[in-house]
Amino acid sequence: MNEGLPEFFDQMQAFLLGRIDVDEVQTKLGPSASGSQNLTFYRTLVDRNFHKTLRLLFPTVHTLAMRVRPTMWSELVRDYVHVHPPRGCRDPNRFGASFPEFLTRRREEKGEFSEALEELAEYHWIDYLARTSTGSDDDGFEKRVFIRQFTRPIPDLMKALVEDDSAEEPSPRPMIVILYRSLVDGVVRILHPRPETMAVLAMRQGLDLPAPLAQLDSDNVKLTETRLVEMGILVAI
């Protein structure tokens, strides 16, 4: 392999991510045959692609961020790219995997927005994972089946923002959501679980049941497990 290639890729990555300017990259690698202006435009294209990818993955986060201030979305994207630069991957959408976690840290450090942004990002992300998941012989927790607790009705908020970008953010109201891609028809759905549902899901994951769940009627728990299999949430065993 050409010994100069690692240096080339390191410098070009730094340039395309905005860490060095066009003059510096040309000083280190030599002048661009297409000229400085055209070389700079490559960075503009990459930056636009980062914005587009994250906007398509997290559309309602974009909506709420723009309400905070007009420059918020661009600030979030560029700060995220700085902390989580993209790595080689067959699926470019995987670039967004750490965005919910990034938003959590950002909120905790700066307090610029509510928890709704990070929770919407998490909801969008697990929805994407569920829709792109492949078949398996197990229950597919964290691949096809996701259990999340949110501080407010996030599925309702997402739907409302998709229909009307001026929709108001709801007051905090903790809720548990199960998002899954059904093994029966492949459709992604959500379920608001009853205690028996939580008991079944915990047992399927080999978790110890807290006292309130352990005291549930065993026949009802068994019937719930049968129903979850029929719905395509769990595999039959």
C-alpha cells in the first residue's frame, strides 16, 4: 500500500470535518488540481450530507431544535460530528446511532432544551432499527423489540409534530412504551404494557422480577405470554 495514503486520508478527514482549513490541507498534501475553491466546496457537500442524514433520521428533533433558536440544528449537527465523526459503514444511517446519547449529554451540560428532544431522538432511532431489523430465532430484544420509559407521551408527540410542526410539547407524564416489529406481518407497532406484559418480557430476558410483578397471578401471566406470541412480539417456545 502507498505509504502516503494514511496521511492523505487523515488530513482529508480533518479537512472535510472542518478541523483544518483549505490552506492547511494543501500545505500538507500539496495543491489541489481542481483549485482551492472547488476543494472547499467538497467540505460544503459533506456538511450538507451530515445535516440531511440526521434531519431524515430525526425529523421531529429538527422541528423542536429550530424552535429553540434558528441556528440550533446546525449547532447540534456540527458538534455531534465533532464528537462522533462518521466511521466506515455499509449503512450510512448508522452515523446517527449516538445522537440520542449526545443530546442527553448536551442537555445535562447546557440546559438548552427539554428531555423531549433526546427522547424523540431515541424513539426515532429504535423505530429505524426495528424497521431495518432482520429475522432471528430469538425474541430480538434491542434488535426488533425495544422497551423504553419516557418522561412524556413521546409517540403522541412525534405523531403530532409530523402532522403539525407547531404542535405543543406535552407536560411530563412518565410512560413505558414497547416498540416492536411484528413477526406476524412485519409491521412496526407500539404497545403500552400492562404489568403482566412487563413480567413476561422480564422473564424472557432472564431478569429477576420485582415484588409487584412476582406477585401477579401466574395464569394471567401465562395467558399474556401466549397473546404476545400471537401478536408477533415474542417467538413461540
